[in-house]
Amino acid sequence: MNKQILTDRANPERWSLIRTLRVIHLDALLLFGLLSLLGVGLMILFSAGNQEVALLSRQLIRMGMAFFGLVVLANIHPDRMRDVAYWVYGAGLILLIAVLLVGEEGKGAQRWLNLGVVRFQPSELMKIAVPLLLAAYVAERPLPPILPRLFICFLMVAIPALLIAKQPDLGTALLIASSGLIVIFLSGISWAVIISFILAAASALPVLWYVMHDYQRQRVLTFLNPESDPLGSGYHIIQSKIAIGSGGLFGRGWLEGTQSQLAFLPERSTDFIFSVIAEEFGLMGVGLLLLLYLAIAGRGLYIAGQAQSSFARLLAGSISLTFLVYVFVNVGMVTGLLPVVGVPLPLVSYGGTSMVTLLAGFGILMSIHTHRRMMTS
Amino acid sequence: MSTRFVLKDHVNESRLVNDRLIFAAIFAGILFAVLMARLAILQVIEHEHFDVLSNKNRVDIEPLPPQRGLIYDRNGVVLAENIPTFSLELIPEKVVMLDNTLSELAVLFSLSIEDVAKIEKTIKQQYRFRHVVIRHRLTEQEVAVFSANRHRFPGVDVVGRLIRHYPHGALFAHTVGYVGRINEKDQSLIDEKNYKGTLQIGKTGVEKYYEDLLHGQVGYQQVETNVQGRVVRELNNEASVSGQALFLNLDIQLQRVAAEALGEYNGAIVAMDPKTGGVLAMVSKPDFDPNLFVGGISRKDYSVLRDSIDRPLFDRTLRGHYPPGSTLKPFVALAGLELGVVKKNTKTYCPGWYTLPGKDHRYRCWKSHGHGRVDLKQSLAQSCDVYYYDLANVLGIDRLHQFLDLFSFGRRSGVDVPSESRGLSPSSEWKRSARNQVWYPGETLISGIGQGFNQTTPVQLAYATSMLAMRGINTLPQVARGSRPDAGSELNLTPVKRGDSLPIVSNDNWQVVVDSMIEVTSGQRGTAKSVGKGLPFKVAGKTGTAQVFGIKQDEKYDAETLAKKLHDHAIFIAFAPAENPEFVVVVVAENGGSGSKTAAPMARKMIDQYFGEIVDE
């Protein structure tokens, strides 16, 4: 079906729209998918946010700004991005260290850097910088990378991830680490290395437990047995499961979810917004939503497959797959499959910073796709 | 740049990366399938379980307390009503930080430390999830103040409630009684389910006796609540059934006259219809405002009432123990006649005193120079003590006790107001078991004139008088006349309660006693000849002057020098018309001095009021 639209020359109007978009380096399909998702997101936010129009308009303004960022990035040639990869990464690292030293606290964690005019979260920058740098670094030499370089790759991932985990922001650290690891995986390292890495990580788990903050340990314990503390840390997950489960096959209907509308569900416009969708639209609704996510990521993977350089391929692949990791972690968290780590539902949860970086990532995808040298046409 | 020197195999590289992309895509697909499976488990397989939990979360069952039945007098005048008020209430289980909430509310509503302590105590005593009243009868301003601050107090709310109100204040304080907060003791007695949402319960009087009838049936309201427990909307409800309206035999006019007649005296007046047993008036003085108790009486107000030497909270009609004095004489005379000890014309000489054979202790007649020769009629009319000393002596205490027992002396009348006292009608048996002492013949003499151990309550005396008036027909006194389930339906009359009729053989004996009692109110030398004056019918009565204070031998009772508290109690019993009795009245004026001077005129006022009404109709 995708190909049909792209090659439907019998329909000149559609063709011209796609061509117009191409001129400003936008990919029509990806754009369509993203706009659909953002539309769904606004609708859910209206319900989850007690039908507050002010909340909705703030989110809309953020979307506009994030879209501006997308268009700007889409018009930058991938090669220029590769050129600045080291600089961006270096700057991000410095900011991360700065945030630990002079950052502002919010919700019990040091994540923000006040730059006078705007408050800025350097970890968000790293969400782009890490895959960008790794893709650039790995693509410098023939694939797969040799072991010493692989070791440097791990360092490039581990340093920002640990700095962010220290803030502490386990969710973002996890996403950044996986975006880097995905690049390494895509670069074709041997399965033997992958398996030994997984084994090493598993054996490191007890050490991780030891260095974790109390509240993080509590989250893990709560995850293992939410009923142990129904009014404390288990409350979120219990209420979330009730919301999802009571939604049934078709849901209670838009604005009709009692768990959400009556405020039993906490954090319902941010991290737990998926539970609102599940309660109000049921299994059918969330099934369609997950399909939309898969379709967007699928288009991203297709773009990766069509990319003309290893750098672009690796970067596009990492951005698309990390997007799916986002969704998986959030949905796994609200359904009680994974511990609560504070990862928003991408492009749907209320909040500005993740919106900007996510759409920036898609801007890079579009740039990769639209800056191809037309060899076949 | 170093990259230039490395040979890159673009075709191989892209195949390598694309293979990994495909692998990753498949892996992601599997992960998403896992998510879908998880969602299907939650939303399809466990859906019902979570649906129940979700409903439990949001659906709250709120009790709808029934409206308490109103109480009316026999004319339909409201004696107890419900007036709408706002009260500030909290449900302790829904309050997040109880201590903070209470202290902040204390500031907002200027509650004293004692008030807060009292609320805390109530919270501890209450069943779970019950409303606890912080403040009754909020003013409009207070309601507004709370509404503005409501968001700060989850679990606290202003509740519109109907609160009991007694429009006639103290007039019916004892008999109608009052309602008050349900306390620990009440909780063990009530049906917890039916009292969910009910804050108050009948504490005394008719309010207590007819609690079940007045309370009604609780209803339920299913409501949707948000996480703070605030009601968002109503889902469905089952209406409560209001308590029944209670109509009393009491007549507000008679009640007023009785209260006014007693004036400054402490005492009691009981009036009843001997045919139906209906209690027409029941007044105990001093009294108090029952409305003070409804919202929870303040410590200060309560201690004033409790510590008063006149004991206003004490219901004298039911619990006041008074020696019947000479008002017992008609019953003793009847005993003498019935047991064949005296005849209508049996005469006794009264020199002003009586001695037991072989003893020289003088039992004095109230008239120190004596009544001379008196027959039975004159013995009652002039209330000659010597006649009854002699009669009692011949009867003996146990035969006298047995006979008085028929008239319920020493037993509860069974009137439908709680906490009635038994009184005391002594016997040798009683003295042996209660005091482990033998009975002395001298005690029989003073029992014969209603003194000594004899104790009776005004209600008991009225009951006995009504049996006398009805010539042995035993109709129990009753305050309630009937009830009505709702405004549209007929009054459900309380059936007249009859006990066993008195086994008096001779009708003549009744007539002798009644005639003698008529002589009291209309004879030349009757002790209450003012009572019968100017009435179109005859009144049968008997005065009594009950000693509070024993007077030593050869000492004279001097009212002037005795402290008021030690003055004799003035008592009067009467029924009218004597031949076809409709009205029985008993007056006890504490420290009133003499029955004929103080109590008899009060009874006349009652008779005038009652029959004046009848004539008007």
C-alpha cells in the first residue's frame, strides 16, 4: 500500500503533495503516522487532564515547537550531522556533568539545567547524541567493528548512561543505553559477543542492586509484589491494572473511564496515560494504538534499510528501534510487566522535552530519507 | 581522515546491517505480541475481576438516614419536630491526616481543646466509616467559610441534616424526653445496619420508649465518589422509610396549666383518663430545656443541671419517691371494709392520739385535740389518723400489704415512659429480706396513714386512684395515644391496656369510699372543701401531707422555723365526676406544707381546665 501511494502517478494531486513535502525534506508517510499519533494523544490528554483546555493548548504549543525542530533537522544533510557528532556528544557530556554539580532539582532528582531563559534537560540531548556518535564512530571503519573499538563504543554508551542514572533518572538512562547498544547490535558484531555480553550483564545485576537508590529498590520490590504496599508505592500499579482490566474489549468510552475521570489513577496525563486509553477504548483501542506505533517504527526501519550509508543506516535503525523500546517499556510498566521506571508514552504523554527529542529523531529519519542521491529514478 | 584508507565493502555492510534490522524488527514484533497478550489477559480474561475492583473504587454506598417521626399532643400540636440545619461532619477513615485536619478545623471554627478531645473520643468509639459531627448548627457564614476551604479537607463535609427540636422547650422535657448522640452503650443495643447514618437516638422519655417506631428504616444511596471520597453523582438509591408520627394522650393546655399551677414548687402533677388510661398531663418540676441535649450539651450547661440541688433532670412523676401520706387512707379504708374489719358506720374515738395496748408511746393525730367520735366517712373527710392507726393495727401489715398490692403500690404501673421506679409498699416479709429486721407493730400504724416505709411515685398514685375511680377496672396508664405511618394514613390507635380487674366483692364498699372522698371535697368539715365548690358534678378527692421530717414526741411541727427543704410534702388525689369518672389528677408539691392548702387548689385548676374544655366543646 505504501508503494502504491508513492508511485500513484494517476493521481496528480496526491503526487504533488508528496512532491511538495519532498522539497522541504519531509516524508509523507512518516508525517502522516506522526500526526495521527499526536492527534490521538491530544484526544486522550483531553480526557486524562480533566478536559482542561489550557493543558491541551500548552501541549499543542510544544508540538508546534517540536515540529519546527523536526523540519529544521530534516533539512540538514546527514553528512553534516555526522560531522558534528563528536561536538554534540562532547557538549552533552559537559552539560551532564554540570547538571550534577549545579543542576536544579525537580521531583527529587537533579535533571534540569537553568540557562537563564529556558530550563534544559541535558539528558534529552544525549538521546540524540549517543546514537549519532556511535553510528558515526562505528561507520568510520568497516563493519563489524573490531574488539578494541567495540570497547570504546561501550564506554561511549556507559559514561552518559551512568551520569544520567546518577541524577537519578533510571528510565532515561535505560533508553539512552539501549539506543547506543542498538547501534552496536546493528553494526553486526558476532553473536558470541552479544551472548557473552548478556551473560555479563545478568551477573552484574546483584551489583546493580547494591548501588541502587532506596526508592529504586522499592520500585523493584513493588514491581515484584504490588499488593505488598497498596497505599504506598504499589498504589500506582494496582490502580493502573484496575483501569486497564476494567476497560475490557471495547472500553468504557471516551471521557467515561471512571478510574481516570475520578482521579483514582495517578499520573494519568503523563506516565500512566496508556491506562486511560486502555480503560476508555479497551483492547481494541490499545491494539490499534500499538499497531500505529509499529507502523511508524516500521516506516523508520524501512528508511534505515533504504539508507545509502552505514552511518545513516545505523542511525535510522537505532532511532526507530529506540522508539519501540520507549513504547515497550512504558506499556510494560503500566501493565505490571516491568517495574515502574518513569518512561512516558512517546508522543502521547503530557510533557515537552521528550516530545522535542522524539520529533527531532524523526526529523533525522526524514533527512536521511530525503537526502538520498536518486540513483534509480 | 583515516576512513579513506579502509576498504569498505558497501554491499556486504548493508546486507549485514539489514539482516540485523530484520532480526530486530522481528524481535520487536515478538515483544509487542507479548504486550498484546498481557493486555488481553488483563482486559479479557481478568476483565470481570478488575471491573469489580473498579466499581468498588468508585461506588460508595451511603446510608440515607430516615426522618425521625414527629411527636404530637392529643390535639395535633407538635411537641417534637425536625428542623433543617447544616453540620460539619467527617468520616475518619477518609481523612488523610486526622490530627492535622482536626487542628486546622479547630482554627477555622474556633473549637476549644475540650471540643477536639471530645471529637477524638467519639472517633475512637464509633464504628468504621460513620460520620462524626464536628459542629452542629452551622451558621450560613460558617458554611461559606468551609466551602471556600473545602479542598483542604478531604473526608470532611458540610451535611444538611434534620435535627430534633422541641418547640415547647421545658414543658415536655421529662415525658417526651430528648434525643442525643449515640454513645457506646446505645451502640450495643441498636441494629447497627439500621442506624448507619443516624446520629441521634432517643435518650429519655417517650423518645426513648418509642425509639423503634420513631426512628424508621434506613435507606441507601449508591454514589460515585472520586479518590477523595467526594460524591460525584448518584447511581441509584433505595429511599429510607420515615419514622412514624406519634400522637400522645398528653394535652398541651393541661400540661401548661399543670406547670403553672405548680408555680415555684418542686413537684409533679399527673392527670389521666381512667377509662382509657390515657395520661393527659405529666409534669415534673423543676424542668430543663431538652433542646440543650440535642446537639450535645456543653460541659458547663450539663454541670449546672446535674449539680442543681433541685435536680431538674430528675423525673419526679416516675422516679420521685414520696410517702403517700393520707392519700393512702381511702385504700386502707377499702381494705378494712372488704376484709370485714370495719363497717360503714363503725366509729372510733379520737382523743388526738393512739397507743398500742400495753405501750405508752403516743401515735398522734394531726389534730392534736382530737376528732372525737368519727365514722368511716368522717375519718376520710377529716383525715383522722387515729381511725387508721386502729384499722391498720387490726388489719396487720401483711393483710394491708396484700390489699395495697392489688392497687399496684410497690410495683411499676407499666406506663410507656422508661425508667419508672417501683416505689415501696412494705410488709414484714420485705423488712426481713431487705433489712434483716423484724416488723414492729408500731410500723403497722404509721403504714396505715401512708407514712413510714411507704413510698409511691405520682404515676403510681394516679394509676391506683384511677382503679379506685373505676371501681376496680384496671386500665394501665399510657402516654401514647396512637401512631401514624405517614401523613395520608389513619391514626393507628394504641389499644387500651387492661390488667386483671380488682377482686372486690361488694360494690357497696366502693361506694362507701367514693362517698367519703366526695365528702372530702364538699363536706362541711372536708379537708379540701374548696375543690368541690361551684362545679356541676361531684369531685372525689383526698388530701395528704407527707412528712419529710420526723417530729419527736411532744414536739410541735412549726412550719415557720423549719427550713423549707424540711417542710411536709403537699399531696392531693382526685377524680371527677365522682359517679362517672373521666379525669384523675394527682398533685405532689414538694415542701408544700399541707395537702389541703397547697395541693388541692392545684388539682382544682386542673379540673377546671379539663372540664372547662369539655363544656366548651
